[in-house]
Amino acid sequence: MAMAYRLRAGDTGPVQQSPVTCGSACLTVARMLVDPVFASWVRTGEPRLPGSPAGETEAERFAAYERVVMRRTNGILAGPHWLDVPWPRALGTPPWGAKRELEYGAATSGTRYDVASVRHLSDAGLRAAFERLVDVVAQGEPGLLYVGSTHLPRHVVLVLPGDGDRVLDVYDPGTGRVGHLRRDTVVERRLGLSGWQVPWFIVQPTGHRRVRAFAPATSLGGARAPSNA
């Protein structure tokens, strides 16, 4: 049986494999955290389940799956009958694409997400947004935080449940390091995540009750099997 994959403050996880795949890296790690079989494939190459992209090393497999994720999150179609909102590829993963990826395999099955814009919130608004994030992020139900300059969002990090005291853990794909995310650094806009300070968007669980527990994957990638298409 595949062993569960976990990340905590002080750990080191995978590093994003291209300048524009920070969001894809976060979503790949999020899937690893809920799907032990998928995590085993990324780390060891086994088991070789249907639909797995090519890769001889852990870094190659991680990079290959990053590309699979980016094709899904940045696709032209948001569904069978409507177009997606344009998003510059140079800015990586659009928040609405990340939301879909989390809801369909990169988080506990049945978890619903929403996207909150926080760039122009007051200090009090940012404080409330952080407290809400602490309340809804849970094991298997992470959040994404988009950070950047005062002008543009430039980087994505994965927000994970902390060990209490209203502090969250945060995985930065730019460095692979997992540290603490504290309310004061969010409110004071001094995040220091891969050099970016300003919070822009939060993709977070809605807090709605899950409709079913996560079931082990029967194909690589969980609810939506990866492909090279």
C-alpha cells in the first residue's frame, strides 16, 4: 500500500520546474497530499498507472505533470458549452482554473472552492480574510494564495493547515520550503514568498460539508486521470 504524503513547516517539497508553473506545482503537490498512489508515482515512478506522462526521474515526472495541470487550468474551454476567461500565460495559473483543479481531484473529493480577491482590502479586511482561511483550510482541503507586487500577481503558494495558534503552513514552490503563514505578514503585506509581498487572490474551501470521503484512485491523478493530450 502506498504511504501517505505529508508536508509540515520545516519540510522541503518539490520545486517548480519552470518560471510559470508555480500554480501547477502547488496543485500537483495538493494532489499528492490526497492521493498516496499518485504521490508514489511522482516520487518513485511506481505504480505505472494508465495515463501517466513520461519521466525517468522524480523531477521529470513532477515537471511532466505540471504541464498536464497547466493545460487543464489554462485551457480555452471552461466546460463543454462556454469559454474560459482570458489569462496571460506569463502569469501562470488563473485562479478559476486552480479552483476547478482543486474541486476535481487535487483536494478531498466533494470539497467546493471559491475565489476571493484581496488585493484592495483594508487591513481589517485582510485580517478577516486570513481568519476565514484558518477556519476553512484543513488536511486534504488546502488553499492557494496568489502574491505579487503592488501592480500584478506573480506567484502562487499552497496554504496548508498549521499546528494551531491561528497559524497556517505554506508551501512555496519557488524554493520547495514549507514555512509558517502568519496573520501579521498578510495584513502588513510583507509575505516574503519568493520575493513577493502583496496578497492578491485566495482560492479557498467554501466550508461546505463534503459529500463523500476521498476514495483511492483507480487511475493516475484521482478524479480526473492525467493525459498527454
